Amino acid sequence: MSLMGALLHQNTAKLFRTNKKFLSFDGYFEVVYSADNRLLDEVTEPTDMGTYNYSPSTAGESEKEKRDAKEYHFWNDMIPYFIYHNSNYQP
């Protein structure tokens, strides 16, 4: 994904060495790698690890469907992340 699409997964990235986020075809699954190709997961870096998306932001064909998908993703996936974080290991 672009840097904008992966912006919330850059908390532990070093300056000019961004983490890389990949999304499954259907938009439900994410995986994040560091700039040096380490998988960021619950053990290595829970702050930036990939997550499951209950409402993929990539769904929809029309502009309205795309806008709706982004809004659903915000409320169903991003807000819970800000409240609960990714794991019990995350401060």
C-alpha cells in the first residue's frame, strides 16, 4: 500500500525507513513488514502489526461505495484500534 494507506503502521519506523503494509485481495487481512523486512507481529512489534479488517476500506466499485467503505472501516476498525490497541502487549 502507499505510505498514506499505511500511515497508522509507522509508529516504530525510523526516519526515511518506512514500514511496508500489504493487504489481501479481499481487504480483510493486513500484514506489515519493517524496512529491513522483519514481520511485525504481536511479539516483535504489536504497535504496528497488521490487523484483521471487519470492514475493508477497499470495498466497492462506485465512488459512493468506496466512500461508504472507508467510513465503515473508520468506525468498525480504526476507532476500536485507538481505544483497545492491537494486543495486550501494546502499551
